[in-house]
Amino acid sequence: MTSAPAAGVPGIDIPDRRGRTGLDQAGRDLSGNPRVRVRDVRLLTSNWFVTRATTIDFQHSDGHWSVEERETYDRGDGACILLYNVARRSVILSRQFRYPAYVNGHPDGNLIEAAAGLLDDDDPESAIRREAEEETGHAVGPVERVFEVFMSPGSVTERVHFFAAPYDESTRAGAGGGLAGEGEDIAVLELDFDEAMAMVGTDIVDAKTIMLLQWAALSGPFATV
């Protein structure tokens, strides 16, 4: 009796729901840090995003080696943008429901944020132009690259590209509000900049938004000489 061939594993040797294979190979060729040697990569989940458990040999500062396991959550890289109007001394933000915040203690899960999204297959500038128009209704002109940061490097691989750009009536291209087909239900907010700064830590608790507002106050368009 001949046994049936073993079924493939989605995301490894057969495509997952997003058509990906070889997801267990990430990190195996890393060579930039001689104190880290990747032993094994296990694919834990491959739904929309990817979770892996990686076993490494790690050399400590005193010279000894240990075997460690690190779990990483890979959702791709993202971008965010602060739209500002110096003459009006205002900024455009949005409000949308975020279930992870809701389930972790936020009163209603409705967070005030700067426009943002994943890069998908776009470069960071193209992605943030797309997201700005979809979410706020503004098709911005020249954008300023502010910085790039890892938001939660203990477990999440995502690197976020931060941008800023001016807006006015000439940049308005639509109503914004996000894409209904993707389940987005976004309210567009135009806030006085000083009011927005006063909301940091109370009504505004989203990290990327706080970082952009503080940049604008310290060295950006609303910095004082």
C-alpha cells in the first residue's frame, strides 16, 4: 500500500493566502553581526501577516555564547505623514477604530492618528501619498522625509517611514475617509496645532502621531526660533 504524499505547508513549500512561499528562510543569511548566528527559523503563522520563532546563537558581552529564541511578528513596513498648514496653524489627523487598543484597555478603541498605512509593494513616498489621499482626501505636493524608526523592536519587525507635507484648499482632492472595501471607517479631523499638542497623552495616545507632533513643535513647521 502506497501512502499519500505529505501535504505541503502554506507559506513554506506551497503558497499561503497571499501567494507567499519560503517564509521560513527569513534571517538565515544574516551576516552583519558576528555575535549572532541563526540556527533555525520556524514559521508559526502565515495568515495575513507572519509570525516566526528563530533560534540563534548569541555571544554576550563577556564572550560566552548562549542559545536564544526570538519570536518576530512581520507585518511589513509602513509610512505615516503629518499634514500641516502654517498659516492656519493647524494639522489634519484622523480618528478610527483600533481593536488591539480597545482590547488592551483603551476606552472605546477610537484613536486619533496621523494618516498612515503599510507600504505593500510601493516605495515609502508613493505609499504615503496614496494613504494621505485615501484617508484625508488631500493629494499633497512635495513631502519631507522626517525619519525612519522601528516602533516595537522587541518583537515587531516593522520599520515606519515618517513624512510631513503642507496642505491647503488646493491639495483637496476628495472627502477622504479610507476605503470602505477594506473595512475602513475614518473620520477626518482638522485641529489647531496647539490643541493637538495639548491632547498628547490623553486624547492622542498613538505613538507615531505623538512623534510627528513633537517633531513639528521642536524642529518642524511650528518650531519657534
